[in-house]
Amino acid sequence: MPNRVKPDAFREARGVQQEHCRRVAALYAGSADHGIVAIRGRFYGAAHGLAGTDEPDMLREPEAWLADVLSDLADHAQELADAKTFRPAAIEMDPLGTHFIDALLGARVAIRGGQYWAEYLRDPPEALRPPDPSRCEVLRDTLRLARRVVPVAEAHDLLVGLPVLSCPINIAINLYGQDFLLWLLDRPAAARHVLRVVTDTILLATRELMAAVPEEIRRPPVVCDRYAPPGHGYIDGCATQLISASHYRDFVAPLDEEILRAYRHGGMIHLCGASAQHIPVWREMQPLRSVQLNDRAADDLEAYLAGLREDQIIYFSPTRDVPARRFLALAQGRPVVLQSDAPGAEM
């Protein structure tokens, strides 16, 4: 049971965690003395998982899952007290991995090969409708889980990472595959309908989760790598690499901005592909407060540094072509978060 971990289990790390939070808040506030913030997630074992690999299952066995999470965090409490690298202490509440919204929209989601997969919808796109929250079992179970998680998180001074609500284009492709990309070209009305319904569903889930998890402890998914101050949200941008600048601007960007505006202070977009063609749109997107780059997207670092607003924070995960040392040299004077262990000389 969760109460087996005493509330003082993380006491030694509390002051360090608060100082890291203060430094990130200063970064977002535009303070000149923020320095480089290094953040590093470590807690992705059985207790937290990625892409639905959690054991026990959080929706079916919430008490056992929560006990496992707390035990895992307590075992790593010393790492939480790292004064150089921020390792946020959080409960990652991420049922169904990246397919949470798919399930809300009626897709069959199941584990295959250790991760969640969704089957494409067979009905025509015009038939897609937002879920009825009173009849949506996955949403009800998740809100029930949130009500169990919140008091435990508050008792232990932990944050709560929300489910992956993703973004309109990612979910549209999850639901319909490459057909959706073709609809952007030859069935634009169908594509717009799907994107609108997906956006409304993401906003529905956002409102319900905001009501269930207090803002002070509520954070976007993968808190351990993407921590932001209270009131900031998050969207994915993985599939933006698949579409042109004009299609993103005309079909998707207004919806991404609408979702970010649902959060009191706007939020972050995650990018992992060749999406630099959209930088001019993101520069003008006022509620877009930060951009998180990893894998292929990180190799375009110089384009993001040159093209984004000075107040848009870059979260960066080093790659072979752009290691941490080069990133820090290129990003001097910019508000940045290094998603890696802190280089001792720079901290």
C-alpha cells in the first residue's frame, strides 16, 4: 500500500528540489541570473514505464501501481537530492502511453511487444465524434486514478505528470494512418473535421484533468525531462515533420495554439523529427513558451536558435552531431534547459 513509504522519505531532497524549481521559474520569467538548467529523468523502471510498460497496470491495479511508484522513488531518493542536475520527483500518470486520446475516440488499444499500439478506425472520417465523458470508461478510470494519486502526491511533496494528450496531427495519424495525410491533399474537409474532433477531445480531457489535479502539482507528461513551472502545458509535435509548412500553417497550427491557450501560461511543444520548416509559425505563436528538441530535431539546433523568439526556452537533448558542449557554446545568452547530466564546469 502507498502509505508504507513515510512522508519524510524525500525530506533530504526537498530543499534541493525547491531550488531547482526556483531556477526553472526564473528561466521562464526572463531573469538574467538563471544560468544553465540541467534536467535528467532517471525513474523509468517498472514503476513508471514508458509507452504503457507499467507493471502493475495503473488503471486496473491502482493501489499496487502507486505503491510500486513510491517504493521506486524512495529507492532513488538520494538522486533526487542532486544539487547540480534537476531530477524531478514525480508520479507519471500515463495510462495507455501515447494512445490515450486514441482510446477516448474509440480506437482499440492493446499492448504488443511491450508497448501500446492502436488499431485504425474503420468508419469514415465524417463519422468521428468527441466522446461522451459520462460514458467514456478510460476517461472515468483515469479521473478515478487521479483522485487517488493527488492526496498521495501532496503528502509526499511529489508532482503529478498527466497522461499523454499528444496533439491533433499525431492523433489523426494514429486513428487513420497515411490516409489522413492524403486527405490533407484531396479531402481537406474530411481532414479538417478529424482535426477539429481530435482537438475538442484533447481539450475535453485537458479540462477534466485540470479539475482533478491541482495546478501546483500538475505537470505535462514526462515531468522528469520536461519540467516547467505551474500553469504551463504541453503538446507533441512528432508528426509535424511529415507535412509542409503551408499545410501545418493552414490546417494544424491554429489548433495547436488553441490547445496551448487552454493553459494559464501557454506551454511547450515536443519535436523529434525534421520540422524546422515550421519555425516561422512557432515564432509567432504567442502561447508557445518552450520548444523541446531531441533526436533528429536536435540536429537543427542552429535553425531553432536563429528562428525562435528570444523568450522561447529551448529544452535540448544532446545528439552525436550536436553534443552538450556544442549546444552550450551555441546557446550562450539564451534561456535553455540541457536534458542531460550537468557539466560540472558550466554549473
